[in-house]
Amino acid sequence: IERLVRLIMEEGNNDDSGFSLRRKAKELQILVTKAVGEDGSSYNSLSEVVRKWKSLGTNGFI
């Protein structure tokens, strides 16, 4: 784990794998931000669940 953390954190090294890991992490950050943002896939899915629950009513439950 320590080796991987150092690889990711050390920007000045000549190892392309550290650069690749940082680039991939940045790409994933962008995708996740879009997914959880308004109109993102996760946001829309959760909104749909809430709409369905609301349409069912409480049926005696709070």
C-alpha cells in the first residue's frame, strides 16, 4: 500500500504508472461528480425511488 501511495503522490518521478493512476482518478472524480449532481444518473435514480415511495402513500406507516 505504501508503495502505491508513494507512486501516486510523487508527481516528479519518471514512472508513467503514477501519472496514469492520477489521470484515471481524475477521470473517475469527474464521472462521479456528474452522476451525483442534479440530473446525474444517481440523482435521477434516487429521485425516482422517492417518487415511487410517495405515490404508494403511508398505509398507516410514518
